[in-house]
Amino acid sequence: MNHLLNLRLTLLLLLVCLTGFASAQPLAQRLQRLLGEPVLRQSEVGMAVYDLDADTLVFAHQAEKLYRPASVQKLVTTLTALTQLGTDCEVRTDVFADGAVDADGTLQGDLYVRGGFDSEFGDADMERLADCVARAGIRSIGGRLVGDVSMKDSLYYGEGWSWDDARFDFQPCLTPLVYRRGCVRVTVRPTARGEEPVVTVEPASDCYTVDNRAVSHVPGAGRLVVTRDWMYQSNALLIRGNATRRVEREVPLFAPEQYFLSVLADRLRARGIETGVTDLGRVPEGARRLGGTARPLTDLVRRALKKSDNLAAEAVFYRLAHSLHPERPATAADGAEVIGTAIRALGRNPEDYNVADGSGVSLYNYLSPDLLLAFLRSAYRDPQVFAALWDALPVAGVDGTLAHRMKASPAHRRVRAKTGTLTGVSSLAGYARTEDGRMLAFVIINQNVLRGARARAFQDKVARELVVKD
């Protein structure tokens, strides 16, 4: 009996020693060991880790290979913008009057609103625009209400975007005049069995129609679907299937600049200001600015990174593009050129990579972990840029797209990083503060992985090893 007890104690002591030995291994060895994880049998990974305090590369695995970055592309976009445009850059939406206001308060000409691609423009901002017009003494618009969307080209979607994602709110149309993210909120409430549910849409507007063919509490009607007729680029809101409980959906509209003008016209009429037809055009030389709204670019950066918001990232991307040739509509190629200049400044050849959009939605983006690491290292050396980035990145186990990850891990609150997800792609890139106080920059891109949860579990294991003491 004593022999058996001694054997158990010996095995327990051996296990403790082995566990201690494993945790005491250098970080590079621990990361190398993780490359034997089952998830990598049918997929691959590119990784790079850098000790920012020691200015030393700690670990690299296939770090120079090209991968689809998914939403860690947003790091490249936002860091280039914070560096090139400055942390104090603002995004404006302004109203202009082209003509005099007569004694009756009639504007003898057109009223213009010029968009600067403020993806956060909402109800309070729309009210401010309408107030600017009212304060100018305008009681009637004798001409047109004109939207100026000349900041960017007329393409609503990016190159390499999946066509069937147009139905989802994470892929709204891209336009410099965007209100409530180009979406309406559709609420469906069931009624008596077999009856139509009650459907309400906010805000009210004449730029969409509602086609409600759903029924309440009839299982045979199928799953409830709330969408729009996106196949034909129509703003007919379609409600189908079985309504069993209250459901809310954000539905992106086609031609959101027309939606913007429709709501602005409603807000003006609510102030007793008569409006005429709406149209698109450029603000003419000599038009008088009545006022507008201004939003810090850092607000867009924060949403792009914390929430992995595609619209915010594309707004930042097109602000970059516009800075290259402000005299003409910005294009995605312009944005890629500005980012290419940033890549060259890091000592790399931009022709070795491909930048197709600002959000990472495009399947044409190709970057390497090594390049992303260079962006993170460069940001760390610029106090203003790093402060804005640090504030905007999701915190492990706390907020953003990392709110539900690493809660019980040593990485909890010690990792701030951008996530990325596409079919077959999962990525994580950012910073880790180790238990002994060192700051690491890291990049992980899992490719050809069909179950994203397995890739995220692998990344969380890597994050744990990054923060624990050697």
C-alpha cells in the first residue's frame, strides 16, 4: 500500500515538474510546440511575434507568405490614415445655398449637401443639418435639394466582394452621403395565429416599400426572413415566413444617398421648410456654406477596429484615397496607392502585396504576417498614433470582437488585437502585455480552415503563451 502511495506521489511530482518545465520554456519553443495542434493538419498558419521593448523578433513561421488577411486589413487602413491624415483629422458633412434668400424666406436656387463619407452620421447629425438651414432664414427651397457625392466614384461595392453579401448589413452600399449606416430598422411583431404580423420600419421614408407576406404562429410557413429585394437592387422590403416573436433587423438599402436626401427633406418639412425635387450634383463655386457636422476620424477608426465595421473602414479608406487627388472622385486604386506609399516607407515593395479595399472584405487582398507586423511596430514608435490605436483595439474578454474570448485565460485584458473572419480565413493581430511587463506585437493568420472556432481556439492558445512568463 505504501509502495502504491509512493508511486502516485512520484508521478504527481513528475507531472508538476513537467508542467513547470513546459511553462518555463522560452516563448519561441512554446509557440513552435503549438504548430503541432490538430487544426493545422488540414490548414496552415502564418505567425510573427516581436518584442517591442527588446526590439527583437521572437518567432516567425511562414511569416513572409501571402495570405488573405480578412479584417486585420483594417489595421493597415487605419494605421495609414492615422499616420498620413493625422489623429486630429475630421470628416465633414456640410450644407450650402446657391442663391439668395428673398424676403419671404424662399431660397432662389438650389440647396446642396456635400458628403465627406461620415459612416457614423445619424439622427442627431441630420437634425443639425436641418437646423443649419432653418437658422439661415430659409422657409422654402425654390430649386432642388441636391446631394453632392463627388468625393468618391459611383461604385457601391468593392472589387472582390461577394455578390450575395449585398443582403446583409455588414456590406452596405458605399457612398459619401450615408445616414444610419445606410440601413433601416425593420421590426416584426406576431399577432393572432394565421394573421399577418405587424411590421414597422424606422425611419419612415418614401424611398422603400414594404411587402409583408409573413404569417403569425404557423410553423409550416417556414423560417422568418426579413430582407430586401437585393437580387434586383430594389428597396422593396420583403417579410416572409413564420413570425413567432418580436424580431428586429437592420436592412441595408440600395442607393443610400437617395435615402439620405429623402430623410433630410422630411426633417426640413418638419421645420416648415418646403422642399422641391431631389437630385445629385456638385456644389458650385460661390455657393454659401450654411453649416454642417464634423466628426473626428478617430471615431471611425474606433468603430472599424472595435466592431470590425466594414463601412467605417471603407470610409477611412476613401478618406485616404481622396487625399491623393482631392480634385476628382476618389477610387479604390487611389486608396491602394496611398497604402502602397506607406508600405514603401516601411522598407517593403508594395508590388509584393495586393490591396483591394479598406475593410478586408475583398477576396483579392493579399498581405503577409511580416508586413502586418511592420505596421504594428511602426505604430508603436509613434506615441500619438499608438495612443489612438490602443484605444480602438478590442480588449480580450472585455469588449469589441474579443468580448467573449480569453475570459478565463492569462491573456484576459492583456491582449488588444484586431480579429478577422472570412470563409476559410481567421486572423488575429495586435499587442500583448506579458506578465513581466514586456510589450509584444503579434500576427496570426489561419488559412484554409473551414471551422472558424478551431482557428480561434488555436489563436487563444497562442495569446496565452504570449503573456505568460518565460
